[in-house]
Amino acid sequence: MNAQSNDIATYNFAYLDEQTKRMIRRAILKGIAIPGYQVPFASREMPMPYGWGTGGVQVTASIIGPDDVLKVIDQGADDTTNAVSIRAFFKKVAKVAVTTETAKASIIQTRHRIPEHPLNAGQVLVFQVPIPEPLRFLEPRETETRKMHALEEYGLMHVKLYEDIAKHGRIATTYAYPVKVEGRYVTDPSPTPKFDNPKMHRSPALQLFGAGREKRIYAVPPFTDVVSLDFEDHPFEVQTFDQPCALCGAENVYLDEVILDDHGGHMFVCSDTDHCEKRRADGHHGHLAPETHLASEETEPAE
Amino acid sequence: MYVAVKGGEAAIANAHRLLADRRRGDRSVPALRLDQIVEQLALGVDRVMSEGSLYDRELAALAIAQARGDMIEAIFLVRAYRTTLPRFGYTNPVDTGAMQIERRISATYKDLPGGQVLGPTFDYTHRLLDPELAAGAEVETPAQRPAEPEAMPRVSAILAHEGLIEADGEMPLDHVPGDITREPLQFPMARDIRLQALSRGDEGFLLALGYSTQRGYARNHPFVGEVRIGEVELELDVPELPFAVPLGSIRVTECQMVNQFKGSAKAPPQFTRGYGLVFGQSERKAMAMALCDRALRAGELGEDVVAAAQDEEFVISHSDNVQATGFVEHLKLPHYVDFQAELGLVRRMRAEYEARENEDKAEEKREAAE
């Protein structure tokens, strides 16, 4: 896109101008230096709407280089419309290689999931974050919540979790479950199901979080402690499913419920489509797997 | 048999192809040209420039055409383009007192230096649909007065002589104006930052908030000191040159709202001001902005903050329609992973609830039988 002949509008590599990328990289570095701390940054308007991943896209645009291999998922899947759209955006403005394979990606931008396949050192996981402030629904004012973080005043959050237990017998938070990063900042893991929280703990990959509309960036550097908040008598626990994936037979993975008919028929399948397809290509079968053989995933090279 | 649906990419491409078709509409109707939009839908173009924060009529017209007339979508297109443009400097403050006036009215004085000039206004038109316009009737050339030699001082300057109205306010000499497009918003904010946010804020949102102040939610007794519309010169200081370099002129609407103020511990009784300034011709927006600006000065003037319009975090955090529409509309995106998590929880809690109910019923039966 650098040298476009059409003069009414031209765009830089990866859309953002270099000054903006520098500003965002400074925010990212600050975030890495203070794990879990929300760094304000001068978020830009992006060519996709606020709330549709602009924070993640800005982070990705600022760290991506021509040699990177990008994977984009939404709800764990590479083929959901917004993931397709963001992947197409970077193919267009940065001409980078894209893949659906978790292991082959150098940058993975995600919304609402962490891939099932363990991440490695050198990989970067970029989260799209709608509301970065874990205390926001307890205290709507930014001026107040910043003070609470500064003073490490997290009593309100513990009271909320306690009230859950008092009312419902358990902590009734199932996604965006608050974590404490490196023993200091209470942080929002983005609306991933709490199933994925343990994957953040001491992950060898760098985890970056971008909230475009709310203008915040934060980070969890590799091998950082990420502990889900809980109580001694009500320890944190992840979701479990009664049955394995109907297509690949995987257990201990996060499943989506798929409605089959209007008589309550349903099946459970892997939310991580790449993981599911890999397993099926390796010969694993669920009880509802179709007979057809799946082509294994491919990487599209950079242009 | 369920098979994971692939093909999002093709579906998106086809949807956009259909969008292009619907945008063009009936091919036997001539396509709109940008100059037609610029000339004949000028106030729409002005709104897109104003809330898109980019003064370029042609790009605004392109955005309106591309957005099929959806103003917020057009504003969004302009914003997403402007944000990529490098910044090469900041102009000097514009002098609206030296404006080439096309319209200027004051509600506080019957007559004043420079006079009342109605200009091209919808005011006093009878809102009767005009069949002649539909028939494409010829339009008369306007009657125009000779160029006005008389100065048109701003109403705030006239009132200032008596000391009854607060002055323009001073900024420290070394104050560098903020730029909400280059720095993250932080609360509480200085008034220069707040005015920038209001100027690009959603017209409808500010209108409703301004209206709410008139209906008693933080009432501040406003009078339109003045509304003026016209061209102002832009000048840029260039380090190499001893004078400011003129860059051209832009059309703006300025509103100075004059508000009664009984005085507080912080300020004497006087008239206070609310200020509105927007690109192009948009009195509604400039007036609503001035009402909101005045309401948001509650803290500075020692007034109690009792209503939404006075609450800076509330107003400024929600005034940007590009942000608002994005986040509201993102609810269309898939949320099934989170929904699944909630579904699991509700199922579990529901099972426990029903087990408890059944137990209670069994208990009642036993008691009744005894």
C-alpha cells in the first residue's frame, strides 16, 4: 500500500503512520514494564468500528513486520466473519503471511479465546478488549478506578465475589474473570471464558491487550504470574463439559453448543477450530464426525 | 449432520458487492456526483466535516455517497482517513471577531454594532413541503447588500466593557493547547480539551443534553448572546518567517451563550458564558455545544453537580458517535463463547433451584399427609 498511484488517499505499511506506531510501541513497552497496568494511549480511529477490535488491530499494526505470520481468531475460530475481516485487512495493508495454525503464527490476534494449543516463547498473543477496567462495573468513574489501582484498593472486587457466593453459592462470573498479575494489578483478561485463565499463568508467549475505544493498552510479559481471584474455601475452578467434542472427541477443551434442530437437539464442538481440525486430521473422531477427510490447514505466504 | 461452516470470506465479499449495488440503486437514475452533494446537501457535508474533524468538502461528500447518506457512517469514514494524516503544525487561534459574516444574530440586543444579519436561515420559513422544488423550478438569484465596511465586534466584547460578563479567560503564556486526536483523554480535563471533544461530539447527543439543561436538569438561564456564521482566516506560524502565513479560510459557526449567574463562593454575580464553535454551518450544534460547555463548567464556577449534563466523565465519554455506534453495534458480533459460559452457569443454577423446589414440595406433601 506504500506506493499507491491513487492520490486521493494513501496508507502506510500496516495502515498506521510511523509516528503513531512509535507512540503505541511506547505504550506497549510501558505495559510490559508494569505488568497488568492499564497504560493510556492516544488510540486512533481505525477503518473498522470501535468495539470490533480496534485496540487489538492497533497493537498488531504496531508490532507486525513483513516477516511475521499472522493468525486471527474470534470465539476461537479462524472463520468467524470478524476474524476473516481483520485477517483480510492485514493481508491487504501489510501483505503479511497469514495462517490458521496456532503453532505457525508469530502473532495471534484474538477475541474471546486463548488457543488450546500451548503457545511458545517468541509468539505474541494480542487480545481485543472492550472494557479494560476490571472495576468498571463496580465503579463507573475512571477518576475513581485509577485511584483504586494506585492504592491497590481491591476490597470492592472481593466483596463482589463474596456476594456472589452468598447469593448463588458460587462465584457467578464465567468470563472476563478478574486476575491478579504479578501480585499487583487486578486485571481484566478480556471477555475470554474463565476456562482460559490458567493458560495466561506463566505463559511463555507475550500477551498484549488493546482497548481502542477506551484507549488503554496493557501487557502480561512471558512467564508472569497470573492468578484468578478466589477464596480459600471457594477456590477458582474452570468450566467443565459433560461430553467430549462431537467432531474430534477432545476432552478438557472449551466447547461451543451447536443447535441441530428446533426440538432441543444439540451437539458440543471445539470452539478452537484449528485445534479440532488438527485432531481430526490426526485421526481422532467424535461420535458425530462426518466421514469426509479434512484437508490439513495451510499457510498463505506473504505477497 | 453439522459441518463447521467455512466460507466467511466469500460471504463478506458477496455482501459488499450487494451493498455496492444497493448504493448505486436503479441504474436508469443518474449517479450522484460529489459536486452535487457539496452544493446541494451542504449542511450534511458540514456535519460530516464537523464531527469527522476534517475540513474537506469533497472527502465529506465522498463519504456521504459511500455511506448511502448514513451520516454517522460517513463521519466514521472521514475520521478513519484523517487519523492517518501526518500533523505538520497547529494554526494560530482563529479570530472570529474578524469573520466575513454571512449570518449574525443576537437575542440579547435589539440592535448592535454590525446589525442583525439573518443570512441563509431556515428560521421563519414555513415548514410546508415545496412541490416547486420537486419540479426543479428555477431559483432566483439572491439579493445581496454591498460588502459590510463596519466592524462586527462579538457580543461578548460589547458586554465586557461594563464588567458584567466574565472575560475570555486567560491561559498561561506557555500553555500548549491539547489535542484529543493525539493524546489519550484523561479526566478531569482542561476546558480546551473539553471544547475539542464537544466540537466533534454527536449533534443529537449534545442537543438532547443541552435541551435537558433547559428543562431543569442543571438549568443555567441561557440567552443567545450571539450566533455568527462566516469565513475566518487560518494562519500558521512558520519558524523561518517573521510573520504568520495565511493558509486560506474556513467556514465556521460560533455561538456565545450568555448565562445568568447569581455568584458563588468562587465567583461574583455576573453573566457567565458557554461557547460553541463548529465547522461549517450548524447553529443547532453550536448552540447545543454552548449549553453543554456552560453546564460542564459547574465545578469551575462552584455550582453543585446535580445533572447528567454537568458530569464531565459522563458527557465526554459518551459524546463521540463513532465510538458509541461501534460499541453498540459490536453486539452483532458473535458472543457465543461467553454465552456458552453463561448458559452453563444458568443451567446449573436452574437445576439446583428446581431440586430445592421439589424438595420443598415433597416436604409439604409429607407434612399434609401427617
